[in-house]
Amino acid sequence: MLFAVTLWAVFLLGTRWGVSGNFSVEEVMLLRLLTATLITIPFMLKFGVVVRGQGLVGIFMLTVGSSAVFPYAISLGLFYASASDAGAIAPGMLPFWTALFSWLILGEVVTRIRLAGLALILSGALMVGLWQMISGSQPEAWKGHLLFLLGAGSFSVYTIYFRQSGLSPIHGLVIGLFWGTLTFVPFLILSGNISFSEASLSQIVQMSILQGVLNAVVALLLYSIAVRQIGSAQAGAFGALTPIFALLGGIIFLHEAVTIIKTLGIVLVACGVLMASGVFEKKA
């Protein structure tokens, strides 16, 4: 699980570096989808890629929700806002959206300690976003923040439908990659933003490994294994490290400017994620 959350933070840092430099968002997404699809073809042939027993929303979320919509929204958001912002608002807000949609769709009840954690998450995310809008330090960062919220929300809805589907982690992964690639790659090509003219061959290979291998495949499988080994509460608690890792990585590797207000907001998000994971309830 520690390796998984590290890869999530590396994804945010690497994508921010790419889309603010030598890659367009569409180029990053193309490398992600094609690389991940190619290495998972044997599993597609073994398990199949047809979704059964789902309504239109379920089919959409299981096919393109996690494989295309979620990473595209996050990648585009990283064009406008920093990796440290993404760490707080994207993975940081996942427990909040998951709890909200679980209540709306499944009728699940949220306990008091989890509710307190969700309140901390929301407070910290608002602190990160609203302060930048008020200070004017990053005029277009709000666009990235909205995209982070959209991406986190879409992945939360996908998580709920995946739990209900009864699919194995690998089967769910290959279904998403097949249909995400089939439907989204033509859109990316037609956008006219794919040329790779600014990137070297070594950079293209590195981005393909980061996006298509480490994050689209390895991180998701590691997370699924961790949930089976240590339980969803403990695995969810590790998610509190992602905003912290993204903050530290943004400072060290991308030289991002981080204010005291933003740092406090990210710490609140991390504490909220820990509480919302339910790990304290299981110990009790």
C-alpha cells in the first residue's frame, strides 16, 4: 500500500512536469492508454471485456470512467494547478465523494468519526483552493481545482459501481482499458494536439512507463492486493500519505511555492482522510 500511494504521488508529479513542459495533455493520455492496453492484452483475451448486468451509468463508469475520464480530468487539471494542489483536492477528496455517493446511491450511513474526517477534508480542500483565489497567486488554478474535483468524483462513482459489479480487480482493469482506449483514443487524435514534437524519445519512453505501466496498471493492482491483505480501512488510511507526498515532491522536484495556508490545508486533508478511512473504528 505504501508503494501504491507513492506511485499515486509520482503520477501527479510526473504529469505536472509533463503537461507544463514537453507534453500536451492529449499526448500524456495517449501514452497512458496505449501502453496499458498493450501490456494487458493477454488478460483481455482471458477474462473478456464485455460488461453484463449493469445500467447505462454503470456501463459508462466501468468502461471509460476510471480509464479515461478520471485520468484526463486530473491531467488537464495539472496543466492549470500545481501537484501539491492536486494531491489535496484529487486523492484527498476521494473519501468525501465516495461517502456522499454511497449515501445517495446505496443509502449507506456515515458514522460520526468519519463525518468529522469528511468535514476536515472539505475544510482543508477549501483552504487550499479559496486562498489561492483570494490571493491571486495562481489566477487559473481554480480551473485545475474544478477538474480535480470532477476527476475525484468520477472515480468515486466508479468505485461504487465496481464494488457492486462483482468483477475481479484485473477483470475490471482490462474492461476499462479496452473500452477507454477504443472510445477515447480517436478523440485524442482528432484534437490535433498530438505531435510529440517537443519531447525526446527517452522522455516519451519514461512517460509511457510512468503513465501506462506504473499508474494505470501496477498502482491499481497493488491497491487491490493491499485491500485483500490488510483490509479497506487500513488501506484507506494510507491514502492520507498521498497529499503529503505530493506536497513534498512538489517542493523538492518541481520547486513549487508552498504557503503556510496551503500546507495547513493539506495537513487537514491528510488528517481527514485518516479519520474518514474508518481505521480508528476498527481498532475500537
